[in-house]
Amino acid sequence: MNPSRTRLIEILVGLIATQLIVFGLALYIFNEPQRVSEAQTQIFFTQLDSGMTLYAENCAVCHGLNGEGIGATPSLNNPGLAAMPYEDIFKVIERGRFGTAMPAWSKEDGGPLSDYQISELTTLIQSGDWNATGDRVVNLGLAPLIPFTTEPDSDLLEAIGALEDGAILQAAISTYASSCVACHGADGLGTAIAPALNDPAVREKTMDDLTRTLTFGSAGTLMAGWSNQLTPEQISGMVTLIGRWDEIPSGAIPAPDVPIATTVESIALGGDLYAANCSSCHGPDGQGTPRAPALNVKSFLTETNDQAIELIVTGGVPGTAMPAWGDRMIAANIQAIVGFIRQWEPTAPEVAVPTRPGGGGGPPWMRNNTTTPAQPVQPVQPIAPTPGSETGLNLPAAENVSPETVAAAPASPQAQPGTGQGHAGGTGGPAWAQSAAPQPVWWETLDWPLLIGLTASLSIVFSLILAGLSGLKKE
């Protein structure tokens, strides 16, 4: 073969290869902004999802179900707070606020959270959907069920005054009712988030140990130091109360009457659990059977508050067929059943019509004309978000989210916060992210810069090929 022709073929192949490399680089450059936007969106929604869980576990007890604030604790569902610089919000969570009940949450300052977890909470405060956050709190079984403050029973409080140091105990009970009941529960019997103070093991501790805990808090827990809120006399009175709580009459600090918060998901879970574990005795519609009384009846639902129903389900009723479910179900599942029962109240009949075997009700295995009783389902875990992404949020397509909205999401997100007015049962991210975008027409979906670059590159390649072939023919 002619050496010049061979050389020309090599040059032609080199030019084609160069054009292909250029085309590949152009394709990568055109796709890079979309890839970066998708990655930033993923990080943003992951932070929001984790931030909602952290809020439920650590913050809801003081700042409320939807960030609305409880008592003197400020709201987080606040446009002014969302507009604060990212670094300022981070610092408050990290180090706490001197002279308030807000403790330091950073591990470096004795708290339980890492810097990354604090950044997730900061992202939630600036950009979160407080409706969805409230749903997360409820579905995890962490809704605050005890009011931030309560009123001591006046008759019992007067009787306590007759005890030794009665005036000190009376003042301590009032302090507890205004400052401690939210976490440690009615009569000091504890809650899901804080231990009981009315407990023999606590009474065995020395006065110095109790004073130190009340004054400086307990590192790595929700227990903050109270030296900035309570006087030394009030702290001393609380220590006296804890040491002598066995002398205080039951009901001095009464149980709250606060409805259990529900979502669409928690009621659905409660319905499934009720059907599997309760309907065989109480009837599929709660009308009762010869084995157990009616629940879906006006008198029961109006005279029995949610906390009482929860206690009945948890501890059972001695001397009856009602077993204790507290050792078979987690608290969130029991609360879901209570919420399901409570939703009968608006339409509950004045008189129940008990279900009898052979009719439309009774145990499922009798209604299905089978001979094997249906086995109760195993208690399930609290509801976790299950929309279609690994983050548990409804991730939109990257093109449906403005790059300006999420460009700085990991460091300083600026998306609009939620309204926080109630909650609607969803567990996704912010409302603006869940709204369905209109379907674009076909020409709006094309990547015009990419098509133009591709067309130009192919034109050059074909021109070089044609020029090479013309040169070969001439030789």
C-alpha cells in the first residue's frame, strides 16, 4: 500500500477518535449541572428526613408536635426563625441558650448530638414541612401526651400541708406541676422520655446527688440543668419532695386529659391491630360480644379519656378476660389502637348492639366458617415513612426542583418552610416538593444544547470522513 495513503488513513482515524473524545467531554459537561442538582436535592431531602426523626426523638416534648412551642418554650415553626442565618441557628442548638431551659446539644458540650445531626435539625428549622414533622412525631409514638404544666389537686394539696414540712412539700409540688410534669409525668411516675422520680430507687440516692442533677443536669440525656430557672430554695424543695414522695397521696398531680394525636397512617395501623387482636372479643365494629363490653358506644367514649383507654389496654383489667398488652405491643402500637377507637366517637350509638357468633360479627374464624382460629398478628413497629425513595420522602425529579432552591441545601438551605397548621397524614417532605408538576410537552423535554452539540460534532466527523475519502480517490 502507498505509504502516503497509509499515513492519510492514520490521520483520518486520529481525527475521528479526537472528535469522539470531544463529543464525550461535551456530553459530560452538558450533563454535569443536572447531576450536581440531583445530588444536592438528594442530600437536602435526606437531611430533612433524618431531621424530622431527630426532632421527634429530642425536641417535640418541649417545642410541640408541629414546632408550635409549649408553654414558655418558643415555637420553631416561625418564619422569622427560618430566615435567621444558618450559623446562628446551628450555634443555638449546639451550645444552648444561657438563662433558659434550652440545653447544649453538641457532644462537645455534653449533649447527645453530633455536628452533622445538628446540621440536619438546622435544615429542618429553615426548610422543613412542620405538618409532615408532626406526622413523624405521631407515627413514631413520641407525641407529647402530657401538658407542659398542670394544676395540683387543691384538696390533696391542702392535706399535704398538714405533713411535716408541709409548706415545703406544697411549694415543691407546685414547682413540679409547672416545670417537671411534661417530662416526668403525673405524680412523678415517668413517661416514655424521662424516668420516674416517684420511685424507691431514686429515693435511695443522696440529697447531694439529687441536688447536683437538678442543678447541672445529666450529660447525654434530655435532663437540663435548672439552676438558671429555679432558685436554690426551689431545688432544695424538689429534693425534699423526691425523698418523701411515698408520703404524697396519689393524684396530687393529676393525670392529663390530652387526646392522643393521630394521623391517617396511625389510624390505619390501629385498625389493622384492632382487627387482628381485639375484634374477636369486642366485635369488628366495637359493639361488644358476650365475651367483652362494647367500645363503640357513646357512654364509654365520652366518659373515658385517651389516657385511661391506653392504661386499660396496656395493663389489662384484673379479674376479667382483658389481658395486658403492654408486654406484647410497643407504646406506639397501643396509642394507634386508642386513636382508632377514638375515631368512633362522633358516630357512636347511644346503645350498643352486641355481636353474636353466627351473625355478621364474632371471631374471624367463625365468620369465615373455618375451624381454625386466626392467630393474632405480631406487634408491628411504629410507622416509618415508606414513600418511594430510600430517604422516606417523595423525592421529586431534579428538573421539578429549582436549582436555586437546593444549590446551597447542605450548608444553608433557603426553601420555604411549612405552615405547621395541623397535620394531614403525609410523611413526605415540604409541600412544595410534593406538588405534582404539570407534564411538559415533548419538545420541552429535549436537551437542546446537547442536541446542537451532537449535531455539530457529527457534522464535523462526516466532513472529515468525506474529505479523507476524496483524498484517497485522488491518489
